[in-house]
Amino acid sequence: MISRWTVVVDRDDLTKTEVLHDELSPELGDCEVLLRVHHVGLTANNVTYGVIGEMIGYWRFFPFAPEGRGVIPVWGFADVVDSTLDALPAGTRVYGYLPMASHFVVRAKLTSSGFVDTADHRAELPAVYNSYLVTSQDPAYDPALEDLQALYRPLFLTSFLLADQLQDNDFHGARTVVISSASSKTAFGTAQCLSGAGVRLVGLTSPRNVEFTTSLGLYDTVLPYDAAVDVEPSVYLDFSGSADLRTTLHDRLGDDLVKDTSIGLTQQKASADPRSEFFFAPEQLRKRTADWGADGLAQRFGEAWRAFTAQAAGWVSVARHSGPDELLEVWQAVLAGKANPDTADVITF
């Protein structure tokens, strides 16, 4: 038997956590692969998975928690421990959507770049989360940049697709994009993708993060939340989930606020505000896969990713942690909004 630890959270109160221990059978079925999670990034994006877990189905990816609790998904690297597939021998490193757990089993269907987990419980879930890249087959992989990939790649994919959707719709007639939680990684990744797109970028952030956000050099204007934005045709990208901020912007901009889109939920409350439309990255991913083909999409994303990583290493320092106890410490800090914008957390399992 293989000993496994799993971090579970209360679905109704994400601050309530526990480390559970169980045993996995070493017997694998046809096409099954046992993965050992190696290291992952942990950001406010993972909080969003918990906040809207029921709405989008995030709790269903790793259904090995007791009733009423769940396993938060994270992104990072894992290694094959045992396998029934010759193409995925022990020692193969993969990148993808992982549980807060030391081990898990996938039912792998091979692809040109890795495999898809075809386990029954994942059949109706968004395909983007079921695909795993074998690092030796990933043209964007650089072993020296594993930390950046674990931290930024899933966030940057959302940034890339969000920026692309805005440009595809000619910014809905606006020429100013207002971005809340502008110091967050997905937010400034979006700003980086929109650099040179012909729009004015206004970043809103807490007073303590104004200096850092300004230092990124990505926004034309950086303002604290209590400052008044200029009244002009604008798109609002909401990465904070603050109902008060949304009301303030709607009251000030009125009809000049031509589009209100929710992306992140750092306020830890799912919003059903009819004034805002939720951005779901897999939908834009499906559209662009149809428009450009998988290879065309990969090429465009790869170019944007390389441009981003060329700058990102200088923006934040990586804080490294190890084991389930330190993982829980980071989780609680992120939940409480205590994570520093100039620091990024990587946890080795």
C-alpha cells in the first residue's frame, strides 16, 4: 500500500482545514497511472476554485474528501510513480491540474503532448483541466523556469484568453480598461497582454500595493481603491469581487461603463450581480481552438508566454515551502489576504 496525505477544506468555510491520511492500493487498472505530486504554486486563483466550486464543478475533479469537504485544485508538476502504459514510464514528469494531495491516480488517454485523464468523474468537466503535458513533449517547458510555470502558466492562460476576448470584441467600444486587484498575478498578466493594444490601462489596488503595482510598468495609471476614476467609456475587469467597488464604479461611470466582467474572487464571495458577466476561460479556449486550430492556439500562446516570462522573473521573488503543514500556512495567508504581491509561493509536496 502507498501512504497518501490530503489537505481538505470545509466547502462552506474555506478557513477550516485538515490533513487526512489514507492508503492507496498499488494495483492499477488498464491505462491507469499513479502520480506523485512534486511541487505546485498557490495563489488567490486557488481561492476562486473554492469559492465557486459548486458553480463550475471544481470540487468534482478530486472527489476523495469526506462529505461536506473538498480538495482544492492546484497547478504544478508531478512524477509518474507507477504506470500501466509504456509511453508513461516511472520517472516521467508532467505538468497540469493537481490535488492538494501527495498522490492520485489518473486514467490516461495518450495525446501528442501528454495525456488526458478520462476517469468517469471527470468526463463532463472542462477539458482544459483534464489535459496533462509531459515535460519532454512540451515546447514551452524550461526546467530552469519550473517555479514560474507552476505559479503563472494557469493564471497567464486566463490572462491571455481574457485579453484576447476583449480585443476580439474591439473592447466593446471602450478605449479604457479598469482593472481591480491590479497587483494580482492574473490581473497584471492581463495588463501585460494588453500592452500596445491601443487602450488605456487603469489599475486599482489597495493603498499598500500602489507602489508595487506602479513598479510593474504595465498600467498607464495606478490608483488606490478610494480614488475616483476618469469618466470615459470603459470596460471593467473585476479581479476582486468587491460589491462596494462595483457599485462605486457603476455610480460614477454610469452608461460609460460599457462592460463589467468578473474574473477573480479575492473577496471570497461568489457574486450573482446581474451587472457583471462571469468570464469562463475554457469557453474562449474552445472558441480560439476552433478559430485557429490547436497548433495555431499553441503558437500564439507560446509567443505571449515567452514575452511574459522574460519580464515576470523580475517582478516577484519565489518563497519556497515544503509539506502539508506549510501548505496550510500558505493557504491561510492567501485566504486572509496577507500574501505580498511581490512574493509568490511554491510548495514542494
